[in-house]
Amino acid sequence: MITDKNMMDIIRIEGKKHKISQEEMALKLGVSRTAINKWYKGEYFPTITNYVKMCEILGLTILVENTNR
């Protein structure tokens, strides 16, 4: 199971691979660079909407599994 921390680690690593700075990610999402920094450090976590936007920016796919069967 992927946690918020795992997801942000993946996004942070992919951001580095794509050479997208925290400032650039913040501008694309319409949030502050400080917010991005806190998300990357695991102090806070983004909304699901911002997770999806970051994944779109980085070309990542999110698969959701329904575990309530």
C-alpha cells in the first residue's frame, strides 16, 4: 500500500528526473513554493486534486484499487 509519504517521495524523485524545480511545480499548481517544500519533506500533504495535477505534470499514472469489496 502506498502512503502519502511514499507518494511524495515518488513525486519528488520524478520531479528531479524531469528537472522541475519546487518553484516551477508551485507555479504550475498555483500554490506557494513553501507548500511544495513542506509536501516534499512530509510535513503536510497535498489534496488529492494536487496529487493528480502533479502526476499529470510528471507523466505519472495513478491506479486506485477499491479495497471495500
